[in-house]
Amino acid sequence: MTGNRFFGVALTVMVACFPYSSVTTADSVALKLRATAIGTGATPLTVELFRWSTDSERAPLHAAFSAPPPAPAAAAPAAPAAGRGRGAGRGGRGNNAPPVSPAARIAAAIKAAPTFGYIWGDGATGYSIKYAWRSSLPSGTERIVLVTERRLGSHAKALTPAAALPADEPDYTVVEMTIDAKGNGQARTSLSTKVVVDTATNTLALDGSTPAELKVTR
């Protein structure tokens, strides 16, 4: 399934995570944009951010994404002969816990992060934003990276067989936007692109130059 086709389903059916009324009391909005899937007639998303995350708040996610995969487990030592050695037959003392998988490590870091805003679908349900970074260029163009705690469209797989996902798919979405001074631009997502750590700008980023999936407007 192509990224655009899946994202069209994702925008139509949103995960019921938080009631809209729970965040309307925010004192200010740092960013508010609309994002529409390119080439589809799906319902637009509304991005509403209350504040940007700090370097220290983003650091745990950078560490989780950049950590190397766990080393293969070492072979278990041979069991001692029956009746020989203290503790023989007790077991458990030398057994190490299995290493944490990259997916579990990333999910834990995202879940533990503060919530900086929401991406709304139908005005009543949405996804919490757990990472919010931006960089401004002299031309007025801004690069924005957001991370949602849940995968956009994850609920759709329970309703539409065509949108079913492998069991090991990550349960989050990274959205990378480029917008001009008027708030118009495009965005890509991790629904079809690998996530990397951009050490030059100290942010998460999407690898390569895949086509934009979203049209962004103010």
C-alpha cells in the first residue's frame, strides 16, 4: 500500500485518545495548522501546539532512536552436575532479563515525554504530540518536526482490512513539515519513511527525500 493511500484512510478514521474539551482551556497556542492528505478527499487534520519542547525534553527520544540494537543473548552456561556446587538446582540466579527491543525503548521514551499539543481529526478526538521542534531560516521558511504518541490511522486497521499493519509496526508517527512565512507548505511522515537523528540540527528527521504526503496551510 502506498503512503498516500494509507494516509487517506488514516485521516478518515482517528484514534479516540482525548476529548477535545480537555485542552480548550490552554492559555495560548504556539502553532495551529491544517494538514490535508495530497491526492485524497480525506478530512483535514488540525495541528494545535501549546508550546515547543526543550532540548532536555527531546533528549530521551534522541537517545532511544539512536541507541544500537541489543547484542544477541549469550549462550546459557551448562548446568552443573546434580548435587555439586552450592545452589545447584535452584536456578534463576544466572538468568538475565531479555534485552529491551528498539521498538519498546522508543515507545517508552515517547510515552514518558510531556504532551505539547494535539493533532485533531474530527474535532472531538486526536493524537497527543510528545515532541515539537522547529528551526527558522533567514528566508522565513520553517522546518518543523512533531511526534505523536500513537500511529496515525492505527484504529483504521480494525475496521478496514486493506489498512491492516504488521504486528511489529511502530506505534507512533513522526511528521516533518516545511512551511513558508505564511504557513503554507508540505509534510512527510514516518508512515512510509525511516526515522533518523539529525545530529547537525539536534532533532529527529525523516531519512531520504520521499514525496510529500500532506499539504499544510495556516
